[in-house]
Amino acid sequence: MKLKSILVIILSSLVISAVILSTIFGLSLFIGWKEREAAKLHNETLSSLNAKRYSQYLSVQGIQPKFEKRGLYKDECVLVGSLKNNGYRTITSVELSVMFLNNSGDVIHTEKVYPLKTSIMPRKTTIAALSLFTSGKEVPVLPGESIKFKHVLSEQKDKDIISPIKNNRYGTNPKEWSGKLDQVITCVKF
């Protein structure tokens, strides 16, 4: 065999090997991505089903909007309330949808609230509790326990939610908030 033929064989073998290896690598990345997407969809579906079955054991009390004039949330409109776990399992995550209604009872804005992420710091806060509060992690709620929460409202572009809270005057316009709220627990994780 000639040297030129041997070089062509070696070079073509290297190119074919590189194509096969890159195909296998790409396929493994794609399969991993699909598995993560399927796991995420599974967890979301499971959380939604948990909410339907376990929300009878959860009570959201005293939920109301207010304008903070001092403190950590100064000059912010917040939703305050408490969540009580009357059930038999420890809750690690809750998603609450709070709907702002106009005078006709139509939803003009929905705010997603995570009560276990936005808990109010107690007066005697330790360094460990402060780091948990600022980390964005959720605080688990044991059976029989309750937790107070505060959630900063997002700014509204076309719906007047913030102004009625600041002025304590509710609108009669169909696009304005009437002062009425409704809530639904949409996700629960254990």
C-alpha cells in the first residue's frame, strides 16, 4: 500500500470516529435535557394534584393588601396574611393565587404568592434565621403550625391595583380594583 492511501484511511477513520463521538455526546445531552423537562412537568403536575387534595387542610387567613409606611417594606404595597397547616403532613412549598376583583366580580389581576418564602421575620431574629430569610428558601410548616407572610405586589401597568391600596379608596371603573379579593391554593409540595 502506498503511504498516501494509508494516510487517507487514517484520516477518514479519525473523521468518522469524531462524527460518531459527537453524535453520541449530542444525543446524551438531548436525552438528559428531555429527562429534566419530563421531571419538571411531573413535579408541577404532582404539586397541582397535591393542592387539590391537601388544600382542604390549609387555611389562608386575614389576607389583605396594605401600604407600608415604615420598616423593611417602606413605600411598598404588600399582601399580608397567615397560612395554617391543619393537616397531617409537613408542607415545604405553597403557591397561592390571589385574584383582585372589580365591582362586577371579574378578575382584573392575579398575583402569585409563595407564603413560605415571604415569611415575616420575628422580632428576635437569630443570624441563622436571618440568613434563611434572605436566602429565598422556603420555611417548612409542620402540622398544626401557622406562618405569617408578606408579599410585595408587582407594579400594574393597565390595571389600577396599587392606587386604591395607597389611597384607601376603591374604584367603580371596571378596570379598577373594588377592594374584593379571592384566593386559590394552586401548588403544594411536601
